[in-house]
Amino acid sequence: MAEAIKKYEELKGKSQDELNKMLLDLRKEQYNLRFEKANGTLDNTAKMRKIRRSIAKIKTAVNSTKKA
């Protein structure tokens, strides 16, 4: 399972390919969590929030490397 990212600084040194792979993994995790929530088997609802915020951090890092 993918891990949530603590800080944006962790992403600065990563390549575009690494960021895209991380984004894909987190999207899959988010997809699975949505199904768990719908089935009523999701234990840790805070994980959804952490994954969503991690996705936003990665998207920010991807967009900042495109502009730079």
C-alpha cells in the first residue's frame, strides 16, 4: 500500500517518472478506499484524507517542475 507524504520537501528531488508512479499508486489506493467505504469495511477514515492531500502535494510538485 502507498504511504502518505509528510512534507512537500520530500518530493523536490524526485524525477518526473518517480512522481508519476507515486501519483498512480496513490490514485489506486484512493480507488480502493472508496470501495471499502461504500462496503462499510473501511476502518481508518482519516487515511482517505491523507491520501487525498498526498495526491495534491505530488500534483503540485509535478506542476512546479513543468514550469521550472
